[in-house]
Amino acid sequence: GENVEQHPSTLSVQEGDSAVIKCTYSDSASNYFPWYKQELGKGPQLIIDIRSNVGEKKDQRIAVTLNKTAKHFSLHITETQPEDSAVYFCAASSPGTYKYIFGTGTRLKVLA
Amino acid sequence: KAGVTQTPRYLIKTRGQQVTLSCSPISGHRSVSWYQQTPGQGLQFLFEYFSETQRNKGNFPGRFSGRQFSNSRSEMNVSTLELGDSALYLCASSFDSQKQYFGPGTRLTVT
């Protein structure tokens, strides 16, 4: 069935270093890949997304890359700050399904 | 624009009872989706509504149901509550049915 695998489950980095979170999806029809940040007690917040016709997208310190052939996509956060500490979720969506399949989440800790 | 609002934010119910959760989408958004979030199963899709029509449903028992009103507000109902229904229930709204914006969630505890 449809599945999105996400790694690592936890990630600790020093402030100022980069963080990379990777996801793999199973449905080759997937064409939309959002990333969400969830802080304690809050709902997921959309931080960046990418569509299947694009290989890379950047927004300030955050970037997402997509490899359709390998069915991989990754989130890159540069110059990490303590406020980047949160749980990050990747997701994949296929046309006509009107739903996301979520990864299992990555708890990112940025150490000051 | 105001974000997605969900009420109530917290709820405690007893096994066997039923519960109704409410979601008001971002103004202009006609698609509303519901997800269940638990530590063990993560984020799982419940159902999606657009213009009062359910377009997709996840793999949940029939005790879980929903509806959408003409003003795009949505409700979900869980009947005959079980301990395993304890979760954070998240509502998301979308204009284009892909980019979804989540509300803060309703934390349901079943005792």
C-alpha cells in the first residue's frame, strides 16, 4: 500500500550546523510533497512544499530536493537555530486522492 | 486571514460515549480534511470533504463519520468511544486540495 518512510527519527545538531531529513515514498503517482513543522501543543505548520515537476525549491534557510526516479525527497535546514527545534513531518499526495500520506516524523533538537 | 479553528481544544469522554468535533476552515477554502494523530500510529487520514461531499475516506471503522456544511465548516463524530480513540484530531483546510493548512487540533482523552 501507500507508504512514506522518514529518517532519522531523532536528530541533534549544534546551533549553526545544517540538518537533513530524508523521506522515501512508494506511490509513483505522488506529485506533491509538503513538509510540516510541529511544535509542542500546536498543529503542524506548512514550512515548504514541492511539486513533482520541480527538482529543488529554496526558501531562506530551508530547501527541499526531490528525486522522482528514486522516489526520495529531503528537507535541508541550514544555519540551524534553537527555535528550529520541533518535530518535522514529510508527506506525499497523489492526484485525485485528496489526502496526505505522512512520514513518521523527525524530532530535531538544536543545541545552543 | 484567520487560520483554521477547531473546537473544543480539549475533551475528556468516557468509553461508550460519543463526541462531535468542529472545524472552521480558512475563509475561501472549500476543502476540509481530518487526521488522527497518535504516538503509535502517527498522522492518519480520516476523510476529506469538498462542497459538502466526502471525496475520500481513510481506513477507519464506521464509528468515525463527518460532514461539511454549506459554509464549509465541518464536523466529525465518533460514536461508541474506545480507549484507543484517544488522540489529537487535526483539521486541515485547503483552497486547491493540495496545500493544506492545519488547525491546532482537538485533544480527545477517553477514560
